[in-house]
Amino acid sequence: MVKAAVMGAPQKPLKVQEFPQPELEPGAILVETIYSEVCGTDVHLHHGQLAGVPYPIIPGHVSVGHIARLAGEVTDVEGNALHEGDVVTFLDVHETCGRCWFCLVAKATTRCPSRRVYGITYSADEGLLGGWSQAIYLKPGVKVIRLPEELTPERFIAAGCGLPTAIHALERAQVQLGDSVAVQGSGPVGLNAAILAQLSGATQVIVVGAPQARLEMALAVGADHVVDIEQYGPEERVTLVQELTSRRGADITIEATGNPVAVLEGMQMTRDNGRFVVVGQYTDAGTVEVNPHWDINRKHLEIRGCWGSDFSHFYRGVKVVAKHGERFGYERFISRKYSLEEANQALADVEELKVVKAVIEP
Amino acid sequence: MVKAAVMGAPQKPLKVQEFPQPELEPGAILVETIYSEVCGTDVHLHHGQLAGVPYPIIPGHVSVGHIARLAGEVTDVEGNALHEGDVVTFLDVHETCGRCWFCLVAKATTRCPSRRVYGITYSADEGLLGGWSQAIYLKPGVKVIRLPEELTPERFIAAGCGLPTAIHALERAQVQLGDSVAVQGSGPVGLNAAILAQLSGATQVIVVGAPQARLEMALAVGADHVVDIEQYGPEERVTLVQELTSRRGADITIEATGNPVAVLEGMQMTRDNGRFVVVGQYTDAGTVEVNPHWDINRKHLEIRGCWGSDFSHFYRGVKVVAKHGERFGYERFISRKYSLEEANQALADVEELKVVKAVIEP
Amino acid sequence: MVKAAVMGAPQKPLKVQEFPQPELEPGAILVETIYSEVCGTDVHLHHGQLAGVPYPIIPGHVSVGHIARLAGEVTDVEGNALHEGDVVTFLDVHETCGRCWFCLVAKATTRCPSRRVYGITYSADEGLLGGWSQAIYLKPGVKVIRLPEELTPERFIAAGCGLPTAIHALERAQVQLGDSVAVQGSGPVGLNAAILAQLSGATQVIVVGAPQARLEMALAVGADHVVDIEQYGPEERVTLVQELTSRRGADITIEATGNPVAVLEGMQMTRDNGRFVVVGQYTDAGTVEVNPHWDINRKHLEIRGCWGSDFSHFYRGVKVVAKHGERFGYERFISRKYSLEEANQALADVEELKVVKAVIEP
Amino acid sequence: MVKAAVMGAPQKPLKVQEFPQPELEPGAILVETIYSEVCGTDVHLHHGQLAGVPYPIIPGHVSVGHIARLAGEVTDVEGNALHEGDVVTFLDVHETCGRCWFCLVAKATTRCPSRRVYGITYSADEGLLGGWSQAIYLKPGVKVIRLPEELTPERFIAAGCGLPTAIHALERAQVQLGDSVAVQGSGPVGLNAAILAQLSGATQVIVVGAPQARLEMALAVGADHVVDIEQYGPEERVTLVQELTSRRGADITIEATGNPVAVLEGMQMTRDNGRFVVVGQYTDAGTVEVNPHWDINRKHLEIRGCWGSDFSHFYRGVKVVAKHGERFGYERFISRKYSLEEANQALADVEELKVVKAVIEP
């Protein structure tokens, strides 16, 4: 039998349940979970803030594990055969169709209507399709990456789903060598963005966030300056960023907060003709009032929404954390590991910002 | 003596005054005005809605005329000598410095703080530095373009300052062959954008505006559909654009209205992963409430403010209207020509949307 | 029975053979051919110049026809159901995998190694997988587009495979409003490029090619100038283009010749910091000597190879020819229609440049 | 008096001459030289391989020194006043006009025909306009940057003119996080490119060059692999790069060799749909034969020539070396410092590749 933590309905405590060992259809893989991530999205799921979620679900979208069984020959995207015992991760986003208008004409695969996501849009009734489980069933066609030898499962999961999200955000940001980058938010996406901004050529990184422990983490991973939002109000924050950037504002700002007012603030802390990437507004948290004359048009500002991530972001993320993970000490992001039975505690700790990164170790 | 219409102060009627014939410093040019444009900016100037305007001014930023006198040898940007009698226009934006951070590092010359603009930021006390005058004094270094033979002064002025503004907006829009483009606004910028969208490869152009006469003009210049904002409310307009675009929204939307709420509407009538160019918010007309989750992040939307225009837009605009002006019947935009003495009437007619384009013929 | 023209082996005459009416697997479509194109690639196929072709084949990669039968419900990429009698075309490129490194990481689907192409890489032994046939078997997953009502099959086939190829080339060219564009080659790709350059904003289009009849066609579809390569040598051609472009060279040059020396010439007829798209070197026709200092580095030149086309180019091409086909009189490209029995004659006429576009009408 | 090393004519030994202390026109600055660079261009100048050089010249285009005197108030591009004693460097490229077609329409300022370059296109008869001199005369308008406190003159000059050149090349390369980058050449531009590729997000950098000492330097600054061209022939090098990159070739290749055949090799060691930046072909060193089918078109390759650098590259370079100079140990590039009297020896050592970087300390 396989034990998994099941979120039966919004607001209700998760329970550990047992599932039978699955049979594999051809091309499927069974992964024995080493770690699965707990992220802000799981808190949203628990509050019922996402539409169309088929509760009960097994949460956990980014995970890492050993291959326990394969049904036939299965390869990774580079055509290399996978084997039992390989330490792998996989893209949680599944079923991007490759046949619809968004996939083929817009080439905006993160807006493909057929997308399904492990740990979010699959029901526990459909199988072991989430990571908070001793085993995960990878359907045929799920894209698998073998971790490079130099990358430990712990370091990989520490980067978590914030890594591909931030890779996508940085792709949208198009940082140039010598740029200044302001990052709004000091959670997993914000911290990853602060690291990736440096790796993309920024020579100045400013992180605007809270609480203090996360800002210290931001400094530890190389941010040049932090602005504590518990200490400074919105206008002061904008002024502080401007003072740090020759009174012009940051060349690039990356919003990773989830708070609508941060969007206005981000426009204002970006310099004229700069770029502002909005990646943190994952759920509907209300509106914000902007002045299109001052905040967009006269600034000649470029604002780029950034939704989800695709395989390329995931693949590039693995390369980046394999190469630079040690330098940035990613493991420090993991504040605590939790058993399946402790899943409710993990959710509570993430919600209360007690941890930077919580990890389930089934 | 030279007669010019002078705007002495906001809200006060313009008066025609006489100025002495100017002496030319080396490199200067005196242009005998054929036509000068009346545009929405002139209405804003008359209402005192722009900051830092050194009243009294001679309005008129885009103009066309004959060279009456030159002080020494003066060339255009291609190095060709200019001569008396040449029919020329000139870039109203002057003194872009080429030495500041915005010019050299950001390469965002429309945000150069040294910019001065004929007809807007020069005082009448400094000379004949606006187009509502029998003669215009071109300071050394003002960038001059000789109209190609096939381009009449009338057709050029009909395109007016809306042309380079729209060229810039279309540059930001990056239309691809086969795109659908929604244009918000049916004034001079909107109509130019509707034309340029077609010339940039769009196969479907939808103009959302009013009044009826302007929408008919939009259809006459090739728009495929028009949406009358006097007939449909904001939500209906969004729905109508979606219905015309396979329920996805326009690939690209160009805002050219001046109304803040149009910015929200424009986000909503653009498809996921589309582009939305905000070019019409030239003055501060208040705020608009947006939902960053639905309107920016989840849509993976790209929003681009577009401020002013530079010489390249002006130069490209002349090429475009020389080549295609006849096809689009630009002259029709000119609803009426006004003498200097009728400048107040011209302003009133523009403000009341009685005309598409008003032209001063000194 | 279904009659088709079969190319049994390189250099051997094609023969018309009869095939049984195929049974359809679920999701397949049988198309009754109206027209199929004869293009330069078919001549290359007949000379055995492409590697890996599984002779015998039924040539014909771009075709148009009626849906005769469908196996179950089949939709187009916009999700609209297809029906018997619909006039459709389809993307000849099939089996782009969506799972390999080139599809997912490089996002360069025209380099996907799994691609198969109707009329080229499918054997006649595998079925009715080419257009020179009374019927074409569309495998499940082949991407189908219903022709818009305003687009006749004749006009569509006149544009032919040169249209998506040229759409792709123009996408790589990134023409701006007011650019000058030189097109090398006056065959189907070159003529389409000359049209699309205009539709993309070019205000000057120069076509360099031969023979005279094709240059006249170039002028008829709106080219501003033509340069006859039978009349002028390589250096003269470069000089002529420079003289037409203020002695700078074209802003953008598009090579569509198949002749290696045209690549050197194209570099030289492009202005400093211009863009040069190489789309015509479809087969190995030898080498060319370039001077990297003068022709690339000092010019600050951008050279872009352009291979194949994907669904977006095909889809955009249909939109463009539906909208603008009448204006450009595409039907004129069809010099002659041939029966299946005349396929050898069609190939000979294409090879000898006797026709602009040959079409098989089975 | 001021001593300077003068190159009287090609091939002739340089001589140290004395010049009078210059008087300053308003806006001019006199810099007391700390270091000036010796680079490959100076060797080309000594061989007479550049056209239009007004011998006699004082070589030395990138230099650093103290401000000895200023004529009036002079500011840097950010508007900050400069003072006596400031440690400054300056952009050698002067007189970019800001008024010509290339500056204004193409926005390709490195192709502005009015450009003059300190140490290259100014004659010694015109003044102290090169860096191999105890003092350098900065004309009004020369763009000056004050070194940040954390950046020593030694570290700055170690990066030298290879830094802005490589910044420009990397701008053209558009490296993405996780890319593999091959750098051809291990001289100052190549080594800077190897560093900047890492700072731009590459997770794999391969340097192809010689001699062994430079390759060791490449490894010391973080290259993952080196390929010794004295050990491997052209085909082997291409194969080696492919083997290091999953048999696809590098995502991006940067040519920095000066050898025409490297251009062919670079095309071949880049993956399909990759980018290849040609920056090393600074002088005419002959031709190379390429096959446009295999090397450009079928590869869907993008080739970008990269000429010179502008102020933004220089400015960004200073930011980058100030931030990361210590990490990469830039000082190691300086193999030896030479007095003015040893200028001939410095040139000889550079030509014979005995040094990575030679520096004049007047």
C-alpha cells in the first residue's frame, strides 16, 4: 500500500490515506517520493481560492524521487533512457496539448486550456497524482528530468516551484549586464528571482519584503539592499528604491507578492522605459487603482504579466541550480521537513510565514 | 512683419500679434508656413493641463512650409543640402541632448529631460517657435525633412502629429502578419493607428470610438469593424471585440483615447498573451481600478506605455504617407482649414469633436 | 479506385497509378483534391537532391480539396467541428513531436527530428500521403484549416507553399514601417516575399531576379523596382540596390534564390546594421566565399537562416491571402493547370522557369 | 612638458616625445594618466592595417587617470560634477554625431560616420589624444565615468577595451539562463566574453583558443572546458564542442579570434536555431568559404556581426567589473606593465601572445 496526505475539501484538515500500489500503463513511471514541496499555492488550495479543483486531491506539484518502476522503455526529452533507481523530477504541468490555437499560433503554452497540473487539477480518485505521497504515478508523456549528479534532491527541492516560476519571470524581464533589479516579495519566488537576477547580469538587486528572517535570507543570497515593508510605508519604499538607483528607479522590477497594491508600487519604483514583470498575482486578491498617465504612458513603461511556466523553464532551472546551487546555499531555504502526518502543520507554518520553504518527506 | 496666433495664458482667447522678421543665426532656417496642425494637445494647452508651459506661446507643433531663408549651408539627416523654396517639415522635438543617461544608456530619448518642443515648451518671447504663424524660426540643429515630390503639404498635414505618434505605437505593438488589432479611439491618433495596423500586417482592424462621423471615417480608411461607444457600454464593447476574434480578444490593442477607464477595457479586450499599447494617456485624467490577477498576470499580458516620438518615427511617417497617403485618402481627415484669426474657433471645434482634423493656414 | 501520380525513383518519369479507396482510422479525414501544387522542391525530389526520401512517393505537399469523409468528430485548431464538403487545406508538416528538446527547450519546431512531410517523406506504400492524387488521406492529428468563404481554392493554391515560407521569412525579417526591402529571387517564394514585405510596412521593395516575365509579375504585385540578373552582374546589382537606397543598401534583404553566391551579394546589398534573411538555400548547391570583416562584422550585420515553416505561418498565410489575395491578383501566378497525366510536363515547365506556378488538377 | 609615446608611421619604432602642457578650452579636462592599455588594435595600427589613420598618433584608446585640471564645470552623464583628483576613465569613441541617419533612424551609433576614436583616428598633431602619454586631453563632450570606489584603476585597465567590446557581444548574444556558450578565442575579448557569459546566465562555457597559458586563465576565470587549437584541428574542435553539448552544438557561440576560418567553425559548433556573434573580425584578414545550405539556412542559424561599442556598453562594463572584478581576479590578466619607453616591447609582446594584457604606466 502507498500512504498519501489527502486534502478532502477546502478548509478541512488533510488526512493520511492508503492507496493500492498502482498498475502501470505502457510508458508510465512510478516514482518513490524523496521530497515534495509545500508552497503558497497549497495554502490557496486549502482555502479553496482556486477555481475548478477536483477535491479530494493529493497536493504537491514539485517533487523529487527515485524511479521505482517503469512500464517499458521511457526516455527523457533528450532521448536518454530512464532506469529504475534514477533520481528524477518531473514537470507538474501535464497535457499541454500541442494542437490548440494557444499552443500553435500564439505559442503561449502556459495558456493552453487542456493543461492539467499534478497536485492541483487531478483528483485523488484518479490516482497518485500529487507529491505528498510515498509514490507518484507519472502518466505516459509526463516530462521527466534526471537530476545531474552534482545536484542533491535536497538542494533541488529547496529551490522548488519558485525556481521555474522565477526563471520564466527573468525571461520576461530581459535583464542586461549592469542593470539594477528590484524584487517585490521575499518568499520562495522572490528569493529565487533575487538569485536569478544576479545570474542574469544585474549588478544591483534590491529586495522589498518581510519578515526580517526572509530579508536576512535575501542578503545571504546576495541581495545588495533590502527594504522592510513592516518598517516603511508604500511611498517610502518607492523613495528608497529611487534613492538607491540614482533617483531614477530600478531598470527592472519583479513583483512576487500576491498583493494587488504591490503592482502600483512596482510601477512607481521602476524607472522610465524600464520593465515591470508581474508574476505574483496568482489568485484574485482584489483590485488596485493606477494612474495610466503617470504610471504607464508617460513613464514609457513596459509591464509584463507572467503566467505559469513551461518545460523550458523547468529544464533551465535544473541546469541553474545544479551549477550555482552550492554558491547560493539553497538548502538554507528549507526551514523544516515534515512527515505526511504533519502536512497540516506544514500548511499552517507556510501560511504564517514561519518558514521560507516547507518540505514533505513522506 | 510676421503675424502669429498667440496663446497668452490658459483659458484666454488667442490673439493674432505681429513679430519682426527674425535674423538668422548660422545654421538656422526660416520657414514660411503653409499649414500647421491643431491637435488635442493644443486644447490641453488652452486648458492649462500641461505642466511647465511658458505662456505666452505660439502653438502648433507639426507644420509644413517653404524654406524662405537659410543661414549658411544646412543639410537634412541624410546629408543632402537644403535650399530656398524646398517644401519641408521638421521634428517639433528639439534639444534631445544625446549626452544624458536616458539618451545614452537607456536609449529612451523621448524621456530625455532636455527635450524642448516647438509650439509647446518655447515661449513666444523666445521667437517664432510655433507653427500658428506666418513664419517659423528653425534653430540650428532642428531636424528637417524635405517632403517627397509625391507628397502634398495637404496630405502630410492631414496625417499630422498623430502619424509619428501612431508609428511609435505600432513599433511598440509589433504586429505580425495575420494579427487582429483593436484600436480604442477614433481621433487622429486612433485613425492613424487603424491605417498603420493594416500596413503592418493586421488582417482585422476593429476601431472602438465615437462619434459616428469618425467611425465612418475609420471604415473608410479600411477598418473591418467599428464599435460605437455611444451605443455600447464598457462590458458590451469587450464582448463585441471578443466575438469578432474567436472569443479570445484581439492579438493587439492600441489605446488612443485619453480616458483612464479605456485602459482597463483595453486589457480586457486583448487576448491572453497579447500586447496592449497605451499611447493616449497624454495628460493626467485620473485613475482606473484594475485587477492584476485577471487583467495582467493570468492573462500573461504585455502592456507597453508609449511616450512621444523621436526622429525615426517622424522620418518613417513621412515615408509611409508619401507611399500610401493616396490609397487611404488622408486629405479627408481635414474637416476644415482656419486662418490665424480663426484659431479660437479651431480649438473649439477640435474640443467638441466637430472635426477630425483642423488645420491652420496662416 | 483513386488515381495518383507516383514518382517511383529519382530521374524516372512519373506514372499515374490506381490505389484502393482507403479505410479511415479514427480521427482521419479523406480529402478529395481540388488542386495540388508543383514547386521547386518537387524538381529537387525528381533529381534526387533531397536525402532520405522513401521513393516511390506521391508528390504534392500543399493542396486544397473537399472533405469527402471523416472518421468521427474532427476539429480544427480553434475547436470548430469539420464537416463533409468543407473546403480545406492542411499543414503538410506532420508529426512535429512536441516532446523533444527542439520542440520544448529550443522552441524551434521546424528542427524537430520527428517531422514528416506530406508529399516528401512519406512513401506511396504508406498510403495517399501526397497531393498529386484524386484523394489525400489525412492522418489523425494533421492540422486542417477550412478556407474562409472569401478565399477561393484557386487563389489559395496560387499562393502555394511559397506563402508560409515567406511568412516565416518575413517574421524573421522584422520589417518596420518605412523600411526598404530587397528580395533576391522572383520565384514563388520571392514573389510572396515581395507582397508580404509591402504588407509588413515596407515602403520600398526591390526584386532582384529573372526571367523578365517574373520581374513583370513582381512589378504587377507592387514591387517598386526590379533588377534583372540576366542584364546586370553581381557587382552592378549591389550598386543598383545601393543607389536606390541612398547609397546605404536595403534595410532588409531576403534571399530566395537557391544560389549560394546570392548569399554574398545579399550581405553586400544590405545596409550596415540591417538584417539579411536566408530562406532560399533549401538544398546543398555548393559554397560561397565571404569576407567576415567587411561582410559581417564591420557591417554589424544580422543574418538569419530560416528553415521550413510551422502551423502559425500556415495559419497566418491563410488569413493574409484571404484578406489581400484579390488586391494582389494571386491567381495570375498560376501559369497553367495540369492533369495527373501531365505531371512530368509540369515538372519540366517548373524546372525551365516557363511558369511562375504550376498546379495539378487531378 | 608632457611625455608621450608616438607612433610616427606604420612599422617604425615608437619614440617618446615631449609636448607642451595644453591649454584647456571650456568644458575640456586634462587627465594625468595612471594606466593605458595595449591591445591587439595597437598591433594592427603598427602594421598599418587600419585605413584612414592620421599618423603620427599617440596610441592608447582605453585609459584611466586622475583629473588634473578642468575648464569650468563638467559633469558626467548622470549630471554629477567632476572634480580635480577624481579617478576617471572615458569613452574613447568621440564625436558620435547624434544628427545623422545612422544615429537617428538606424539607431546604430557604432556606424556613425562622424565617429573619432582616441588613440586611433586623432593625430598627435591635434593634441594629447591618446593614452600612451603622461596626460590626456579630453575634449569638451568626451564622456567621462568616475571609477566607483571599490574599483581600482589596475582592475579596470585589466578588463580593458575587451570589456565593452564583450559587453556589446553579449548584448547581441542574448544568453538565457541555462544556456551553453562557446567562445572562440582566448585573448582579452574572449576572456571577457567567457566571464560575461557566466554573468549572463550561461551554465556551461567552453573556450576554444591558445596558447596554453591563456586557456589556463580561461579555466581560472570559470570556463567549464577549454579546447586547445594547437592540439585539435578544425573538425575535431567542432566535434568536441558538440560532444560537450549533447551532440547539438552550443546554444550560443561568440567569435573573438580575428581569423576568418573561425567564422565557419563557429557556425558549425552552434546548434540549430542558435546564435553566433562575430565580434573578432576587426581587420580584413581574408575570406572563408561557407555552405549556406548546411551552415545557415538548414540550421536556422542567427549570425550577428558586432561592431565597436557605445557609451552604454562602456558604462555597463564599469558596473560589471566594479561588482564582479574581485571574484574573477581581473588583475591576473595584466602580465606586465611597461613604461612609455618600453612601448615597442609592449607591442612585440602582445603580437607574440607572450602576455594576456600589456599595460602602459607612463
